[in-house]
Amino acid sequence: MDQQVAPVELEEVLAVDAAVRHVVVAGVPHPEYGEAARAFVVLNRHQGDDKEESKIAARLRALVADQLSFHKHLHGGVEFLESIPHTDSGKDLRSALQKSYAQKRVLKDIQAQ
């Protein structure tokens, strides 16, 4: 999409969910939109259950969809992590999350061949 999305705007919406301990939103490649928002989420407690994580992801996507315009929706999805990479000064490393996502996507494409 050609419209700018401020990650902090989405992060503020997502952070109100009780299951979310920390969230970082970053743009990732998207086949239809070019780039789309993806939420990288650390949960308050490890759910350990894919069904529970799936429910939380759906709830987070709905939360954004209910409050923000279409181009700000989480078209890039939701990914659960144990931790978010930080700089030495404590700043979230969005670029590391984007790189990790791209690497996983390449691996998935290779495995699909």
C-alpha cells in the first residue's frame, strides 16, 4: 500500500490487550500490498498452545481492524516471540525482526520446492 503507517499507532492499540507483554510492529513484504504491518508479540505468559495463540492472534487482528483504517490492518500477520531484540540502549530492533521474517520466508519457499 502506498500509505504510511506509524508502527507506534498500532502498538498502542495492541498493547491494551491483557495477553500482550510487549509488541513491536514492523513492515514486511506482502504479495498484494508491497509492504504490510506485522505484529511481533511477546505474551505475558507462555501459552504453549497453538490454538490459544491462534485465538490471541485473531483477537489482536480484530482489535486493530475495529479501531484503525484498512491500510493499517495487520495484513502481514501476527508472530509470537519469546523476546524482542534490542539495542544496547534498549531500543527495539525493528530491522532485526524484519530480517528474521525475511529469512524464515526464504526458508519456507525453499522447503516448498
